[in-house]
Amino acid sequence: MPTWSGILEELRQSTEDGHKPPDFDGIRRKYLVLAHEHTGRDVILYATKWTQPETVVGPLVSIVDEDLQGIMEVVHRLSSRNLDLILHSPGGSLAAAESLVTYLRSKFGHIRVIVPQLAMSAATMVACAADTIVLGKHSFLGPIDPQVTVNTKLGPRMIPAQAILEQFELAKRECADPAKLAAWLPMLEQYGPDLLVQCAHASDLSEELVREWLTRYMFKRERDGQAKAARIAEWLADHGLWKSHNRHIPRDMLRRKGLKIEPLEKDQKSQDLFLSVFHATTHTFTMTPAVKIIENHLGKAFIKQVMPPVAELRRPQGPPPAQ
């Protein structure tokens, strides 16, 4: 299997001893083609630069409405009703994730979501709209409790919606004691008039969507599918259980809860090819301006790039003229 270092060596060899840039696109696409040829299924890569050490602005690597344009671009001219979606994402907008799922499920009858490392938050929700999820021993999903943006005196912060609701309930109890009111006022002043309603609705929506998708797709042939979907959705959405929105949930725990999880290593050839795609993608993110890649095995791609800032050189000014 080409490892991370093996793909790096392949990229080095593609430079012809440094006379041209590494063939990032060519090598990544080569493994997408090989994965398609091996499985006989259409293959789409959706990956963002969010696990690299460099800081990238959140919306650039999150699931956003613009992604639907990218997905439509790469679905065009795919001929199969079966899709393998390679997904590596921190999550993002609930509405955007819903639009991606709605479109993909209208185009494909059977979808496998392959997670080479992490699919968190709204990306976990997308995975729950699959017929089956393919995870390696090193692959993780995450809680689906939504986060909201709160403008604080230190700037905007992303905070779990359920944490805000829990904090408000705690404040109501403690503020019954006038001596504690002064300590709570600075925090309560950050809550807008509709923030609590937004938090409650966002929490309900994330759980509702996952429950609906699991029932309709993954558990569609199971007699108790609706009840099972409800239990799993509630479990994934329980911020009090997970304690952190960034918790990594391993495949064995997901399987025990009833999700249809296929081990990545079940087919060694598929594992080699999907991980080679992922390694080539991470090298692309590390050494090019790309921050989001949506791409299919036909070579059609929608790539978001962020160019590094260019320093402006100015001629130094001389001393002021003598008076």
C-alpha cells in the first residue's frame, strides 16, 4: 500500500529531478480512477484542509452552500447509480449539509461514505444519510450537536447550542440569589433576544435530520428502523454525554449502537486505493494553495484555493528635506 511517505516519494519522482512542480492533481486523480475501476462505482472526493497545522479560516474549510455547486459539477456525466463518497470534513452549515444530501440522494440509489480519517459534526450527519459507512481503525465520526456563533467581547466564538441552553438554565437557578447576579450579568448580556430560540431549533433540526435520513436510507429495510434511527440520533446529539463537540467517536462504538459500519480493511485493495487518494490529498493541501477539493474519478473538480498574502515592498523614504 502506498503510505503517506510513499505518495510523497511518488510526488517527488513526478518532478523529473526538480525540473517541474510535483504532479499533485495527476497522482491524486490516478488513485481516484483506480478506486473506480476496482469497485465499479462512481467516486467523489470531498475533502478540506482542516487537519493541517496551518490556520485556515473556518468557512473556507466548512460545509457551505457553495459546495452544492461543486457537487453538481462533479456529479455531471456520472453514469452509475452507486456512489462512493470519500469524506474528510469538520462539518459546517446544517442547511448546506441538508442540500448536499437531498441532491446526492436524488442522483444515486446507493451511497457509501468512506471516512479516511475524520467526518465531524455536519459531516457526520452527511455520513448518516448513506446506506453504509466505511471506517478504518483510524477513522472517526463526531457528535452532531450544532454550534452557534456568539459575539463576545473577545470576538466571535463558536459555542455548542446545547451548552448555551444548559448555561442559561444554570443562570436562572443561580440568579435567584441576588448575590450571584452580578457575576452572571456579563455573560447574560451576550445573549441576543433570539439566541436561545435559535439554539433550541438548531438542536432539534440536527437530530431530526439524522433520524429522518437513517430511517429513509440506512435502515429502510428494517422493521424497527425508525425506532433505531431515533435512538442513534438522540445519542449523537447529546452534548451532555459527549462533553465536547470535538469528541472522536470510534467505529466499534458506532457499530454497537446499530449504525451499518463496514471495516475499511475488509477489502485490502479498496483500503489501499482510498487511503492513497487521501494521502495524495493531504499532500496537495500541504504544498499548494488548495483548501477544499471536490473531485470525481473522471477528473472533473471544484477546487477552492487561498493564495498566501504577498508582502508589499516599498522604497524607503529618505530624511525630510533640510529647512
